[in-house]
Amino acid sequence: MHASKGDRLIVHGRTAGQQDHVVEIIEVLGPEGTPPYRVRAEDGHETIMSPGPDSVIDHRKAGETA
């Protein structure tokens, strides 16, 4: 998994009916774009994450559309 500052990290819900959790990567702490990442949720909460296999990187920057 490789990411850059500004990418979005999407953590898929693990059970039926659970929504995906989307956060913005604000800092890459690992070498060459690898985890861990400092992330910010829509509500402003920040944390450090090492995403698991239920996560994907969306390389579109915040505000961009497909």
C-alpha cells in the first residue's frame, strides 16, 4: 500500500449495513509512501493508522470527483 499526502483512505465496513469510513491522509510516516499514516476524519479528529486488508487508497485528492 502506497499513499501520498492528500489521498483518501477508505476502510470498508466489516458487517452488513456498516458504512465505509473515509479519512484524508495528512502525513505519510512510513518510507516511500507506506504506512503508518496520520489521518483526519471529516469531524476533524486526527489519528495514526496502519490500514489492514479491508482498506484501499483513493488517490483522488479531497474535492475531486471521478
